[in-house]
Amino acid sequence: MSERMPQGGLPLVLLGGDGQEATRWLKSLLEGGGYAVLQERSAQHVLERARSTEPDLIIVDAELPDMPGADLCRTLRTDPRVSSSTPILLAVREPASRAQRLAALRAGAWECITPPHDADEILLKLGAYVRAKLDADRARAEGLLDAVTGLYNRQGLARRARELGSQAFREHGPLACVVLAVDLETQELAPNQQGSGVVGRCVQALKTSARLSDVIGRLSPTEFAVLAPGTDAGGARRLAERLASSVSGPSTTGEPAAAGATPSPRVRCGYEAVANVGYAPIEPVDLLVRAAAAVRTGKTDSGSWLRRFDEGIGTPAP
């Protein structure tokens, strides 16, 4: 099977566009890359199809006859009948400005497809997105996902840690884990909160700031873990800074907070990293436990908000 073709059969792409030049090239590219393409010309029909067909990928033209594409992305992302793990991309007809790209990301799009178009790059990215979606579907079916956020739960994180650890051991590569604790008030943790409120905004921020290869999970109502393959201690620190800034800093939106808006939560991070899992083997689940312990008892690394696991304190029981 070609590297362009995701595993798991013929993936279904829902394409929203008028079928003219703006999306004709994209439909041809997808079909040539091994995707089944279902095309709808209006936002309303795209929404109806997304609810009924459960596509593996949704691509929306920025200019639809009945709704701006970014607004449709937002509607799809908040619709409970559309899986939170479904990749949504926005196809822009002209080179997008930074403000347009940020607006698309805030609307729930994973990425913008903008000219000039590199066919190989687009297909490789789409393949990675679809594989991530299929992995999430499998995890959901096996009870490995958190019901509120759609992220991996503790059991799912443990399984993915073992998988990443085995890969790093074979390749003699680095592996890191960053745990991010968000200080929230009790009233901000309403049950079944998803895609909205403080928790929803934190989850979206984590998804957009982490790499596609990273594995994100929820350890507790206020703690999230990111397993980062190919990442050493220096990379883990940079990842923690990026995650914390995305969740609590002004870069989450790129705009000043509006009057009366909910203040950004305070964030604390802990991490642990192994430079070469082949030479310094570690139980992958222990990496999770150490990073979680570092949030509370680790050695201060960057101010008081970032700590690395301190071997001298010991590892708590999982």
C-alpha cells in the first residue's frame, strides 16, 4: 500500500464546495490518492452529510453559497453528532494571511489548504490526519477515551505509552512526557462539558499547539498529559512552554480578552524525558507517573510553573 493511502480501507472524505475550479482540483487529487469523495455544494448539505455518513475527513471551501466556510467549521466542530476526532480542513482560494489562518484554527479547523498547492505534501498530511482519526475511533470503541473531552483516558494513555516506548526502544530514540495541570474553580468543571467552557477551550488549545505525532490524554478533571515521541529534555521544555502559553496566555486567541470574559486559568507543568530509550530503558507508563509527580514535587526548571521529575524524591505508586 502506498504511503499516501491510510490504513483501514478506503477512507471517506466529505468535500464542501461548488464543484468549480476552486474544488475540482482537490476532488481529483483526493480520488487519485485513494480516497472516496462525497461532495456537497452547500453548507447545509455538508452538515447533514457529516451527521449521517461519519466521514473520516471533512474539507470545506472557504466560500460557500449559504455560509462562510469558517462558520461551517465552527458549526461542525460543536455539533455533538460529528466526532471530535474528525479532521476538518478549510480550503482557501487565495494565499491566507496570518489572521485568516488563526481565525480558521479558532473555528475548529485543523489546518488551511492554501495556494500554491503541493500535492504530495497535502496527501501526506491528509494520510496522517486520517490515521489519527481512525486510531481515535478504535480507542473510543475499546473504551480508551475520556467521554467528556474525547482525549485518551488513563487506560488509553498507558497503552499508547507502551506503543511509543516500544518504538523508541527499537529506534534508540528519545521519548518525553509533559503533564499540564490547569487550576480551575469547581463550578468550571460541569459534567458532560465538551467543546465549550474553560475545559473545552483548554482541550482545543492543547490540540492545536501539540504536534500531530504527540499523544494527548486526560489524567484527571484538571490534568492533561502529552506523550511526545522523538523529544528529549530540551524539546520537552519547549513543548511545555508552548502548551502553557496556548492554554493560559494571550496567544490562545491572539487578541486581548474581552470585557467580562472568563480569565485565563493558571497552568503548572511537569515533565520527564529519556534521551535514548534503547540505552536507558524505562517502563513507558513510569514516564507518565514521573511527569505527573513532577508537577507537584519536581525540581524547578523554569520559574515555579515548570518542574522536571526529581529522582531523589522517588516515584509514587501509580
